[in-house]
Amino acid sequence: MILLQDVPNGYDYCFAGKDKCPKAATCLRAIAARLLSESEDEQPETVRAVNPFYVERLPDYSSCGRYRSSEPLRYAKGMSRLFDEIPLKQVSIVRLRVMGCFSCERYYYHCRKGERLITPEEQQRIVGVFNRAGIGTKPKFDSYEYGLAW
């Protein structure tokens, strides 16, 4: 269940609603807008929003670049034992390639310690590194949790 307090600060709301967008029931931006409009708490003076004219003029709703699915994704958490089963002579090169799976080196270290969740896309890139290195096992992350991709 999604609550209004789960919506990140500065998030883009979409007020197009189900009458103008058939994907509104599963879009995080539309769900956030509905939660905000139904809230009995004091309303903010301003919010970031998707332009309703943008939604109206879409030729096909599946092409909406602002759509965010409300389906929870499986995130990995921690990589403390990721390199345990890799032959010692390959560890340094594989570690460098795994670091390249993240947009910055800092993210790698935060993910390794479990301070930042590893997205499904990043997990797939790490699997690719293992495959290209000829490692016969899949990467082993410390744990997994489900969350929304706001």
C-alpha cells in the first residue's frame, strides 16, 4: 500500500486521472496525485506536475515518458561476498568491471556496504560482467528487498 508520505520530495505528480489516461491506475505519478487530492492534511502551495496537455496529446499512452509503474522491483542489498568464488587472479579485473556497472565509484562502495540498493538494471550489468569473465556462478548479493522505482 502506497502512502502519501512515501512520495519523494520534489516528485512529479500527474493529475490527468483515469478519465484522460488509461494507465493512471498503475502509474506512480497518478497514484501520488490521487493521494494528494484525497489527503485531508494541509495542501502544499505548489507541486511539480506533468503537464496535462502533454498527456492529452500523446498518440499512444504506452509512449508516455513520464509513466512510472507501481509494480515493486527486486533490489539487491549488499555485495560483501560478491567476489568470494572468483579465482584470485581474476578478482581485480572483475572488481574494476563491476565498479563500472555503477554511474560513479562512490555508488559501488555504498552498494557494497548495503547503504544503497542495487537496481535490477545494475544487477543485470553485474551478471554480464560475470558472464563475460567466464565465471560459472551467478553473483551473490547479501539480501534482496522489494521497492518502488519512484
